[in-house]
Amino acid sequence: MNQIRLLAAARKDQLEAVDWYNRISPDLAKRFLFAVRKTIEALARQPDRYPEIWPGTREAPVSRWPYCIYYKTGSDYVLILAIYHGSRDIEAISARPDS
């Protein structure tokens, strides 16, 4: 299984989404976080499962949520670049440091 690394910006994306859902319902926030974690676990096991959206960067949808996880792979790791809502401009990911 590959090691998972999250950019600080991706961790911030996740926390902001959890905070937003938590304002609606703490249970909703927990379900969202669980879905994100399940997707990340799947990436650790099978990082090439999802398609490249541009060279070296892949997109994994979070099941039942309007979010995707954007990531790169290395020989033994997965680097999470962003956890974005589907309405956000994904081109902004390429401007992040270390992406």
C-alpha cells in the first residue's frame, strides 16, 4: 500500500468542507469525512485506478458527494493536491505550491 501525503492546501480544503457540512449537521460532516477517507484509502491501494486529467495529475470522485480528490503518484506514495467541490475551478490546482 502506498503512503498518503496531503499538501497543506488539500488539508485546508478538507477542513473547510467538513466545517461547512458541520454547520448543516454534525452527522453530515462525519459522513462526508468518512467518504473522503474511503476514497483516499482506495487511492493508497490502487493509485492508477482513476484517469489523468492532465499529465501526472489524476482525479478521483468522492462517492455520493460533489467533490473530487486531485492527486499525483510517486513510486511508493500518493500526493493529495486538492479536495475540491465540483463547482470550483480545477485549473487553480496547478498554481498551488508542490503541485
